[in-house]
Amino acid sequence: MPPRRVARLATAAVTGCVVLLGAPAPASAHGIGAGAESVTDFLTLGFTHMIAGWDHLLFIAGVLIVTGTGRRAATMISLFALGHSVTLIAATLAGWRVNATFVDMVIALSLVAVAVIGLMGRPQRWRWFAAMVLGFGLIHGLGLSTRLQALGLPPDGQLARVVAFNVGVELGQLLAIGVFVLIGRGLPRLPQRLRNPDLAYAALLAAGGAATIVLAVTGSDDPPSTAEVSSMGDCQLRARTETYPQSGVHPMKDFFGPGEKAPDTAFGHVIGDGFVIVHYPPTLPAEQVAQLKAFVEDPASGRVVGSAVDGQAEPIKLVNAYDTAECTTFDLDGARQFTRTWFADPRSKPVE
């Protein structure tokens, strides 16, 4: 490798370390908010996820810079879109799940790969580059599917919602590409030194390296998700399938008695804010209702709300944004363990 290229790579690596030290949280690009219900909701959810996914956007920008020409860039972006569309739809319908943090690390490493390729010079042969772009697209789709399934897709109309989410992602991607093209047209007005593509590659290398390291460090220390624990006392765990209509307000109070109407729309709002929702049957003995009320209203329990549900068989059911615990007995200790585990999970933190 020419010495000049080695120097550029070294400079970019140093820049990445500096950015890493100053970056508070560069690895939170792929959360998907809760509360989606209709097909339109999922279309909007896919669009906003794409616009907020900085690592996805940076990868697209890197591919555009490396490819250079419009036709080749369109081909590469199409391959990336094809890859994540195939695995998003197929994995969601099949119920396949992967470690979402690991996928985020792979996507972050994709920024590093594109940056190194750009710094070393454009490929002479594009087939292997196309295969790499397609591969990253397939992996990204698995991560999208895992996070989408965590929302609790309703069994009816599931395909329509998944397709709507994917269409939203593609619309967001098209908007981002349009913005990148406009930015590119304005570059000739900048001084020559600021138009050097190596600066962009160095920034990609810094962002991808920083995100990868932060994900590796924080991911290894994350507490286990409640879905990774087989049971908590008499409370059996599973992925959430319960859905709630969403409104923009919190419930008027934390606990609703057996004869009070459950505010499902408000519950749909707070579950997206990281709350735990507790349900019980209206026939639960009064003494146990009082104990459950005390648990829900205890500040030490955290962000918990509760209400009765007609026809519920379990004495206690707890629901968070990703998981459900169904307690076959009135097991308050199991309920407490479920809430403690959830509130120790970084995903429970409300978005500021």
C-alpha cells in the first residue's frame, strides 16, 4: 500500500478514537417505538425509523461516495434495499429473531468497511463490492425484523403491516438519497480542501469504529432481557403479542379497580414510554386486589399501571414494550422480579 494511503488510514483511525472519547452514545440508532396499531401507523413507523437511523444513512452516504456514478450508485442502493426487504419480511413472518445489538455492531462495522475501501481507492471490480452491500442489507433486515417483532404484531393483517413498515423504510431512504444528492450538488462551491472525499471516509471510519466499540462495551454489560429468562416464579414469560390503541395522554391514575373502565388508549401511550402494564381478572379476591394496588402504586415498583380485564384467566399478567409475563398464581414476587428486570434494561428508559 502506498505510504500516503497508510498515512490517511492512520489519521482516520486517530480521528475515530478522538470521536469515540467524546461521543456520549453513538450506538442508539435502531430503536423502534411502540404504540403502532394500523397499517398506516406501521408505514409511518418505518419512515421515521429510517430517518432516525443514522448508521443506515451513513452507510448509504458512503456507498454513494465510493460508487460515484449515478447508475452504479442506484444499483448498489437497490441491492441494499432488496437485501433488508427480503430478510425483514421473511424473518418477521417466520418468527426468526437475532441479537439486535450484534446486528447493530455489524451495521456499524459496515461503515468501517466502506470507509477503508474508499481510503484505499475505488474497487477495480464491483461484483465483490455489490455482494458486500447485499450481505449488509440482509443482516440489517434481520435486525429490523427482530425489533419489529418486539412490538407485538397482531396476528391478523400481519403481512400488510410488515410490508407497510418496509415501504416506510424505503420512502425514508429515498428522501435521504435526495438530500444527499442536493448536498453533493452544493459541494463544488466549497474550498478544494473541504471537497476531499478522504475527509468523508475518515468521518465514516470514526463513526463506525466508535459505535462498534460502544456497542461491544455496553452490550456485554446489559442485563438479560426478560424474554431471555425462561420463568420468574410462577410467571411464565413470552414475547409480547398484546396491542393497545395509542393516545397522547397518560392515564388519570395508576391503578383502576375491578369496576372501572381500563384506559386502553392511555396504556398504549405509556407502554411506549417504558411502563409496565399489570392486568388482573375482575373476579380476583378483594384482598389480592388490594395487594396488587399497593404494588402498582408503590414508588419503589417503578413506572407501573394496572387495570382489570374481563375474561382474563391468569391472576396477574404483566406487559412491557417487548415481553409478557403470565402468572399462573397470585405471585407478587414474580411480578416484582419482572418489573425489576425490565427497568434494569436500557430499552425501558423513556426517550428524552
